[in-house]
Amino acid sequence: MKTMKQQRTEARLQRLVDDFNRRFPVGTPVVLRKDSGPVETTVRAAAQILGGHSAVAWFEGVSGCYDVEGRVTAIAPTAKAG
């Protein structure tokens, strides 16, 4: 049986995952703030809860997964010349 704290943590992580997936569907170009600095990439796989402790997603050209909280921003579309 899960404790109330575990249930709250799981619910918070699920909200992070749901919010990320709504804002950044697979294929969305984004800037990912890696430990070594920002990199432009694309969301490769939908976010999910990893190990019951982190909300993570996978990105093109990036090894492993990254925590989605506060690390990802959308790349603003550029205006096309007429």
C-alpha cells in the first residue's frame, strides 16, 4: 500500500508528464538545457515517470533521458519570407 506522500508524489509527477506531453508532442523542436549547456533538439519520445521519482523525456541526438521540469523550452517559430 502506498503512503499519502507517495501518492502525492506520483500525482505530481503524472501532472508534469501530462503537461509536458500536451505542450511538447513528439516531433516538437525544443531547446533542452543539458548540464553542459543548451542544445536545440526535437522531442523523440513522450515523457513518462521513471522509477517512480522523475518525469523524463527523450530527445533526438541526446543520449539517455532528461528530467522535463524546468529544462525544456519551445523553439519560437521563425517568420517565413513572403
